[in-house]
Amino acid sequence: MLTAPLMIWDAGYCLMRPRSMVGGDLHWAWKLYDFYGQIDKVYGVKAFEDGDGFANAAAILNLLENFATITYLVLVYAFKSDIAPLFGYTGATMTLAKTILYLAQEYYCGWCAIGHNDFVDVFAYWICPNIVWCTISSLTMYRLGNDIALSLRQRKTTVKQD
């Protein structure tokens, strides 16, 4: 739940462009993107003007990930549903897959969106956040995957006893 506001804010910036960009009437809510758009050109003005759809496509996935994660939390805490781990696992898998896609896209385009930076900026503002996304989503998948496997083993045992 801690990442949901950040991901929704990020998706909002992308999906509300050009209104969320410099000169837009909603820019006040996304002033930090002035800086980040200079680090990662995927978020910059030029990518938007060139019709690069990657940021918006990733934003749609952000919203779907959030839906899965919020559904997981509702099912765990409000309904105590056995199916909850499946939603959490799905959301974490989407986060990991999207992050790997983001990294791979950058690699295969020859560092087209971040290659203009020095190593310190790339490390601080691009590598570290992506390591965090990959690590947290992988750990979540591991934990919820174990929960799902345990549930399946318990059901298998229960079925055999019947």
C-alpha cells in the first residue's frame, strides 16, 4: 500500500500530459518531474512531443498493478479471502515484469533515455530505484508464492483424506 500513491501519482503525470508538464494547468502537482524528465527522457517533453508511448503504456500497467495490490489488501483485511495471495502475487509479478521491460527497453535502445547522464545520477536516480522495485516485488512474489504453494499442499492433503 506504500507504493500505490507513488504509482498513481506517476501514472497521473504520464496520462495527464501535456497538462501535467511545464506550462500545463496541473503542473503544480508534478513539479518534481521537471527534474526527473531531465534524468530519464522517457518522462521528458521531447518524448511526449515525439509521440513515444512507452511512459503511457507503463502508466496503464501501473494502474493495473495497483488494482491487483489494492484488491489483495481488501481481500486479506476486509474479507479474509483465500484467493487474496493470487492478487498480491499477480500485482508483484506485474511490477517485476514491467521493471524488467523498462530496463531491457533502455538497454536495447542503447541507453537512449538515460545515456546522457553521468554515472552518479544514473546510479542515484535510475539504478537504485529500479533495484528497489525488482527486490521488493521479487520478495513479495517469493512470500506469496510460498503461501499459495502451502495452500495447494493443504488442499491436496485434505482431498486425499476425504
